[in-house]
Amino acid sequence: MRWPRVPIGDLCLPTETKDPRDEADRPFLYVDIASIDRQLKTIGASSEILGAEAPSRARKRIQANDVLVSTVRPNLNAVAIVPRELDGQIASTGFCVLRPQPGVLHHKFLFYFTVTPEFVDELSSRVRGAHYPAVSDRDVKKLAIPLPPLSEQRRIVEILDQADALRKKRAEADAKAARILPALFYKMFGDPATNPKGWPMKALSALGARVRYGLGQPPTFSSAGVPFIRATNISKGRIEAQDVLTVDPKSVPSGRDAFLRAGEVIVVRSGAYTGDVAQVTDRWSGAVIGYDLVVSPGPRLTGEFLEAYLLSPSIQNGYFANAKARAGQPHLNAEQLAATLVLDVPVDLQAYFAKCVQTYRGTRDEYLQSERKLKALFCTLLHRAFTGDLTARWREAHMKELLAEMETQAKIVEAVR
């Protein structure tokens, strides 16, 4: 029995927009793209904002069990299900809000489909714009989803829920490990927001650091060459190897300081992930930086210390609070970054912290290898789920009921079109 493939938009109900400024004194919870935990595929912290202070992108009303799909940089797969506590709140226009039609499409079945490599690859192929790559809501809704009967969707969801629970436990364990370095930083240097140890505060430039722009528009991409690092490759202290493009180093204009050196720190300067930071390790030395900013720490700072400092919550929040807007998007420039105040800590303490960071990174690489294996297994399970292999035996045992259910389901879908 072959499942029909139906455009997602045909299986979802209309959603609403709302301008929170119409109720200026009423607070609401705002979900933006940065609220999505891309590893866990859940909504993390949402911001409480007064209607009068609502961002221009805060316009999409959401309900419990809606599926949110980021239309900005879809290759990053920022997707999540809206939990009950966010029912009736507001999301960014950077999301396509999918509200499955009851009796036809299970919300978790739809969610798991949005996690599949098939969905991500197909959506990424429709991206428009180099500096701010995005798709439209229409692009998302045009994608076709396999549509088994609802009872079989529930069976698939039961199996995937069990596998996803194991994946999330591993991701949560990795998240705990990732908190080791911030905790050590706070213990050694204190919270930059309050500076309890009373360190002098000086601008990055006053500490001898140099901030420069990346290459900007890349040369022609080639199948071989040096890596070309974009904002999509930067993720909270890591340069991700996934989707790294390559360029011929000879095509880089002379006089442009675009090649990265070990110890330097990259800072994403625009878009949804403005302020993401990663230190350049030996692996990425010689790569070419794209549109983002690069800090050469100089003799009074270590790259490890600077990366941890710039990733601290108080500094990250400062980036967004002080960033200049360009086309409605957060934006940093080199002057802003060079003027950022930094704790003036003795270099020997920074060097000790740097050794701890390097030791942790060795352990983290082992975690990442294990994570990649688990992710590959989960992707295999997703593939089997959406090709029908996962529930083949169960389907054979319930064939009569499923055929009747599919007939009813087809009539509902046809009536909605």
C-alpha cells in the first residue's frame, strides 16, 4: 500500500496575525528564531514584552501544537512544537506557522517530517538571497508530506517519540558538559555583568585587539580549495564542518586580510544569530572568512578567554541591545565590537583557562563523534518511518481498517482543497 503525498499547506488550517501594539499595556511572550534550541528542537526561553515595545516582526499568533518552521537559513532546521504554556502568544514572522487539520494530520507526525533530511534539503534548495538566505511560507507549504492514515501516524509517532527521548537525553547530557567552561570562567573571573572581582574594564582595542571585516562577497566557489566560513557555520563556540563551502585561495583579492589564523575569534555580525562566537582552531587556520567580523586578540588576550567572555549572557544581551538595525535585522560593525568593554585579566590566568579549554575540547570531540553516530541512527529511523518500512508489519495486521480510514481521510482532504 503506497501512501499519497500531499502538499503540507493542504493539510493545515489558516493561522492568524496580530499586532501586539494594539494592546500597548498588555505583556505577551515572544518567540523568535533565537528561542529555538536547534539540538533539542524545542522552544527555550521566550521573552516577555509589553505590547508597546513589540518588535516589528512580532506578528504571528500561535497555538499549542502548532509546528514552527524557521524560514531563515532553513539548513539550520530551527523547528519546534508550540507547548501549551505558549498557547495564544506571538511568534516572529521569521517562522512559518503550521497548524495541522485535526483528524487528518497528527502534529507530531508533521513535526518529525520537518526534521527529516529530505525536508531540510528540499527547503534549502528553494533559498533565495546570499546575505540573508530565506524561503517563504509558501515554499514550506508546497512541500509534499507522505500521508498515512491517522492511526498509523500515531503508531509512527509512538516509535519516534521513544527514539527521540533517547536523543534528547544525550543532547541534554552534552548541554550539561557545555556548561563546564562557563562555570569555570565565572569561578575564575566572575560575572562580567557585575565584575565582583573588580577587574579593570578596557575596550578591546585598548587591550591591543584588532577587529577586521571578512571578505564579504566570496570569490567563485570551487569543488576544492580552502574552507569559506559563513555565519551558518558558527554555533556558540564551534565552527561546524557541515555545509562548509570551499574557494580557490588564489581568487581572494590581494590586500584583503580574509584568511583566518589559529587563536583568532569570529563574531557573526548580522542576521538572526548576531553575536554568535567561535575561536579559530588549528583545523580552520587558513580558511577564508565571509561576511563576519574577526578579532585578532593580541598579546594581552587569549582567544579562549575572549571567546568565553563574548559568549557570556551579559555580553550577548548587550550585542542585541546595542546592535544597529539594518533592514530590520540586528547588525554589528567593527567599531562597536572594538569598543566592547572587556575584563583586563592577567595573561597568566587567561593562559591557565586556555589550557582547561583545550582539554575540554578534546573530550568534546569524542562527544561529537558519539552524537554524530546517534544522529545517523535517528535519521535512518526517520527515513524508515516516512517510507513506510517502520510500520510495515503493523500495517499488514490492520490493513482492512487502514483502507477504510484512508478513504475517509481522502474525502476530508479533498473537501478542504
